[in-house]
Amino acid sequence: MRRWAAPQNLPHPNDRVTFMGRFLALLAAVFLTAAPALAEKRIALTFDDVPRARGAFFTPDDRTARLVAALKRAGVRQAAFFVTPGNLAKPDGSGGERRIEAYVRAGHVIANHSFSHRPLSTTGSAEYIADIDRAEAWLKGRKGRRPWFRFPFLNEGRADKGKRDAVRDALKARGLRSGYVTVDGADWNLESLTARAVSSGKQVDMEALRDLYVETMVEAAEFNDKLFRQTIGRSPAHVILLHETDLAALFIPDLVAELRKLGWRIVTADQAFADPIGKALPDVPSAQGTLTEALAWEKGLPAPRWYERSSPRVADPIFARRVLKEGPADGK
Ligand SMILES: [Zn+2]
């Protein structure tokens, strides 16, 4: 085969320097624009279902003190706590108001997660909106309050677009915005697996638990960032969904350290929710999940559009094997 079979497709030798120069300039331009984009992975931390029932290790008061200290130690200036005021009347809700104030005193912000935590798909829209109002009445006038609403279970009505639009309109009329999520690693599942293991007297390998928690949340962030770049061509300021858990109180500094090691910058919830992606209102038949998933779906990107360990079916055997040292296929 002749190497120069089609010289007309190549630059003339006299043009070569110019061509190479332009090529290198283009290459440099690509790197210069890509480099900040690569460095710019931003994420805010958010915690749901506050005040939450106790987990495996701490009383609710102890957990809050530890979580506040952990966020401070990790250098997280402002996280958001999505409050479900109905939880205050539950057994572990006692003292919850004081704990919520402690988060705000530490510089964090609070927002609406409905009063009773009902899924929209099985709740009438009028009843659902009244439940948002009831939580908002609790939040009104409190320090640190932000005008954000997070859908319980990230359930936006599934296929019922009429219901979804009724709630979207109601939020708009009240000056509320969606407190959407772009990263979900199902931390609640690791918390409940841990609580179940401890209460049934099983040996929990705490180092393995820490590593699994950190790895799972970080992989969820990386997965969703990649999918978002494919969908909109840039990396948005992300919002990770976490819950007020013992695992967060224990492992937030490790999680934040690992995120930073991989080039993530922790931003405030205010900064994250100021991202233009917050204005998106994806129109997919089932908006149950992250904004990442909904936008990727709307754009027609192929599944999977969710991080695999968000499913307990995938996460549970990994937990059993790594944290409880139980065999993967022992017939249980
Ligand atoms: Zn929730």
C-alpha cells in the first residue's frame, strides 16, 4: 500500500507548518476549554426527612451534634436540610425542632419536604398541595428557610401529567421551586441495612461500611455527572440526595475527602440551586427519580440512566458480602 496515495487530501508540504500550527492551536484551545470543565465538578450536600428516626448507633440528639461537627470538619459551609415537620410528632421526633435549629445555627439551610411525606402518584393533588402548605406554615419565618420543595420519594406523579402540572403550578404560585436531586446513591438503604444487621446482632465491619458508603456515593456522583455531560454538554452544579443518617454523621468527612480527591468542589446549596438546570421542567412520562435521569430520558439517551446501586436488588448483596462478610450465593 502506498503511503501517499491520496495527496490531494493532505495539506501541501508548504502549508504544513501553518497546518500543524493551526492544528496545535486548536488542540491547545480544546485543552484550555476542557481543563476548567474537567476541574469544575461541583456538588452540594442535601439531607432529607429531617428530623429522622434514629439509626443503629446514636440517639437523634447525638447524631445531630456529630453531623454538625462532621460537616464543619469536612469544610462544608452550607448544606440543605429538607424538613418533614410531621416527623416531629413521631417517637424520635421529640427535640427535633431544637436539632433543626442547630443545623441552621451551624450555617446550613432548611426547606420543604412536605408535612407527611406522601408519594404524589397515590395522593390527590389538592391533598398533596395542602400538605406542602402545612410544611410551609411550619417553615415560615424560620431562620435559614429557603423556598425549595423536594418531592417525597422523588415522586412527581409518575404518568399522571395532570397531577404533576397541578403541583408544578401550585409551587410556582407560592414562589417555591423544585429542590431537585441530580445524584442519588440510595444512602437510606445502606443505613437501614446497617440498622437491621446491628439489631439482629450481626457483626458489622465498620471500615468496610465506611468504604462502601463513600464508594457508593462517589460512584453515584461520577455516574450522574457523566450522564449530565452527555445530556446537556456541560457539568452542572450537582445536588446529592442524602438523609439525616448515622452513616452521614460517621462518614461525611471521608466522603468529602474522596470527592475532593477526584476533583469535586463542594458548593453551597444556594450555589447549586442557582444553576440554570433548575429551570428545566422535563416532560417524561415518569419523573420518579433524579433530574439527571429525567433530562437524559427526555433527550432520548439510552438506559441505564440511573446508578445501578440505587437499586437495593444490586446494593444489598454487595453490603452482605463486604460489610457482613456473608457469602454472595449461600442460599439465603
Ligand atoms: Zn424523603
